[in-house]
Amino acid sequence: MKRLIFTAAVALLAASCSNENEELETETLVPVTVQVNDFSVTLDESNTRAEDDVANYAGVKAITLAFYTSGGEEVYKVTQQKSDNTTYTTFGQFNLNLYKGSYTMVVLGYGQGEGDVFTLTSPTEAAYTGAHARETFSATQAVNITSTNAVNLSATLNRIVSKLVVLSTDNRTEDAANIQVTFAKGGKSFNPTTGLALSDEGLTNTVSISAAVGSSSTSASYLFLAFDEESMDITIDVLDNQGTSISHKVVNNVPFKRNRSTKLTGPIYSASTTATFKVETAWETETTVPFN
């Protein structure tokens, strides 16, 4: 399992108050520092681990940190964009002030592309409202600020998406412009606390083909599952520049698992709809579904 290790150090500093001023002390803002340190990447197939600094991990292009009261009120939220150094001094380090109290801390690390829109509404609701879902890591944690003593927090950011990779065994044709993948289940909105999809109505993801004409292609899509494991029908359409389907394939009962990759391999540019499917469910690495 590939996961991100998130280490948060919270330093609580406040001026001491006399007994007569205890009531006012609860209204004193406490300086809080949250530090996102190295990402620890676990490779299931070899059971080895490699570490990378948060600034170097290509899969995470933004980090959102938020705090919510026990009543659900958002008291702090900020996003650092890795590509925009005006949003941070050190990528992965946050400095803020909170009153004493009980909070839920939400930390999300995620990919980001042009035109993407990502929203975090609460510890139980977040969504990609643009065209694509992205690789997403999440952690939520209860935080109690009860005194001026220093508090150190640590949490693990786990990948909560499932990934589909479509590999063509034939070559891109000249009229092929985009690949459209339609999932019968899953969604682009999710619960940061559980990591599960808020909707299981399915989604469509369209990506441009980067491979040259005459070469095989690879495309990737992400989705959130409503359960840890789900099987669903996948429809693959190759679109021309006008958005017309020039090749249509349906693969039935494709298995998915959260934090795992499922691979479909076969000819996608030919117009033939005849296909033979073989499913390999090696969840520790990836699922491969070849088709002809």
C-alpha cells in the first residue's frame, strides 16, 4: 500500500493568567504550527519502503489543512499550491492560531490539473467539481487544545482513491483525439473521514490522448468507491475532435479496490466490439484485465 506519513507538531504558546483571569484565558488565541514532513511510500510487491520529501512527491500538488469545531463549524482552512510559492513559506508547513477547545483536523493531499476545482466542506464532505478526480490522500484527527503545554501530533495520510489504467494493444489512429471512460459506479465526491464516495451513481472521465499516431496509448482515471471493493461495468469510447465515438467497448464486472490500481489491456482503436476478457485480482499490486 502506498501511503503518506503526515507528522504534525503543534506548539501551544500563551501568556499565563492569574486565577482571576481564567475566564479570559479561554478567549486567548493559541499559536499552532502544523508541519507536514516526509512522505513514506510503501511498495506492496516488494514490501519495501522509500521516503520522499513532501515537496518532491509528484502525485501531490496541493495540501489543504482545515480545523472544525465539535459542532461542525469551520474555524480554519488554507490550501498550499506546490506550484505557487506565494501560498507558503515552506511547502507542508502551516502556522495558525486557535482558541482552546476540541477540533477535528482534516488534512488532504491531492493532485491537481488545469481547470480542476476541489472543495472541502466538512470532515465528512469533499468533492472534485471539475472534469476529473485526482490522486487523493486523506487524514482526519481529533485535536484537543486544553492548555498552553506543547502538543505533538502525528497522523497517516492514506490514499483513498481507486485507479483505472487503460492500455491499448493497438495503435492510435489519426482521427482519435480523446478517450472517454464511463464508470457505472463510484463518484468524484467523498467523505474525508471514511475515504468512501458520497455517491455511487458513476462518472465519466475524458482525457486527451498523448501518444503519437501509430503508437499504443496509456490513460489513467481516478474514482472514489462507495465500498472498499466494488465491481462495475466500464465503457471505453474513443472520440474524434468533434466528440463523436469512433470506437466503443464495454467491459463487464471489472473489480476495483480502494488504494489499488485496475488495469484494462486490449485494442481500443479498432471498431470491433468482440472481446475476450481475463481478470486477475492481485490486490496487493494491481488488477489486470486483458481484452481483445
